[in-house]
Amino acid sequence: MSEPRNHHYVSQVLSKKFLSSEGKIYKYNRNSTYHVFQIKNSTKKLFSEYDLNSRKEHSGEIDHSSVETLLNQNFENDFNIHYDTVVKAINLKIGLEATIPNYDEVINSLDYLLWMALIGQARHPKKIELRNNAIWSTLYKMAELATDELKHQIYALYNNRSDLRNKTPINFKELKDGIKELMGEVTYSINLAPEKDFFMLPDSTAVVVRVKLHNDILNDKIYVNNSEPIASVLMPINSKILISVTSNRIIPKELQVFGHGIYDLESELVKAFNKVILDNSYGEIACENENYLKLFIKDFG
């Protein structure tokens, strides 16, 4: 049995939640000249590229499945279980704003869904390309000053990976664990779109908002703080539900717009969220409703 080589950078277990009742999904590509709008009859080739997650074994053999297996085991296999838990909680809410029912169970499920959001940007082909360029350009600069032996090792390593799309593979589970630890305690809000509005799915899976911290001043000297920690994450999990996650370490609870809860949004706020999703994507978004997508792009694209 051959290994699947069409690798998705937005998991199908998520993108399938955005299919219309006819099994279609509508994509907008801001970077395209000829195929700005596309109709997809499935998610099979939505947000995917050939051999994107392939890696090379020490033996020289190309491994197309290990990264896919890691993604399945840690981010996808239990997605529907936790997704259903969140949807059931929404169906139990009463009123326009509500506390989260079955709190501990739902928070546990929201934690799981957040994992996929935290690695979304790192999975995108453009991010992989940036990572390749940054790491290998640094190594090549080192090689110029290195001993002949080290220089040979660097060049040999690059040549060994030259036929791979992803020359700098990372462990997505370790990445998720590290980011989650840095975010610390978080606040979750579950945001619901009105009947005639739809959340967009970005090619980056989610929106990750970072903030620039203030510089430190000590004895009249300014110490530049270059860190930009994650303050919040926005992840639509279907056309009607968007999860907002805020780091209490970066933004204190008293300064947050939404607390732990479930909120019915007005149409204009849904559009504002979608504008943030579009602006923080790599150029592509998908939507369940074709007319809504085209009207949104006409106003905000």
C-alpha cells in the first residue's frame, strides 16, 4: 500500500466542518490572478501540497508518513470527540450570553482544539520556506568561517535534503507543548455567528496574535525587549463557531473583552473577526457560503 503524499497544512478533520450541505466549499485566493475564487467539491485538495511533510531517513530513504502519523495521533484522531463536546455545550446554553456548561469537560475539549491552532502557521508552505531560508542561510554563513570538516558536513547535510520541500522539519507536538506553556493560564470564549453569517477558515488554520512587550528601563538605560509572546488565538471550528483564547499572562483578565463564556455575536462583529482572519492568513480563506464570501471580499478584500 502506497503512502499518501498529498499532505494537508490545514487538517481535513477541521476543513470538513466548513463544507456546505451540498458538500462544497468556496475558496478565495488573494495572491492569485486567474483563480481568485474556486469551488471545491471536497476538502481532498484544499490547503494541501504534494510531499510537504516528507522527510529523509538516515538511510537516504524518503519517509512520507511519519509526520502525518504524528499529526494524526496528537491533533486529529480525537478532534471530533472534543468538537462534539463543545457543540453540545453550546446547545445547552440559555440566553445571549452564558457561562460554559459542563465547565471542566468543555475546557478540556477546548484545550485539545487549541493544539491544532498553535501549530497552524508552522505547517503552511510559506512558513516552511521562510524557516528553510533562515536556517540554511545561517548555516551557510557559518560554513564560510568553519573548518573544512564542518563546512563539508554542512554542505553534505544540505545536499542530502535538497530534494525535500521541508528541509528543516520540526516536531509539532513539542512546538505545541512549548507554546502552550508560554501562554500559561488562558481564558476561552466561544463565539457564535448569526444565521446569515459565516466564519471563514484561513489557510493558517487559526489567527495567532502576538504583542510587542515594553522595553525595560534600569538606571536610565533602555534595554530593548525583542520578545513578542502570543497574546491570543482565534480559531473557527466551523462556519458558526469561533473559539477565542487569551493568555492571562499577557493580557490580564480585567482587560479582556470576553471572559469564559458563550457569546452570540452581531453580524458586524463576525465580519470584523473575518477581516482579522483574512489579514492574518497567507492569502487564502475558505467559506461554506459562496455569496457570503464574495460579498465579504467585495467589502474587505
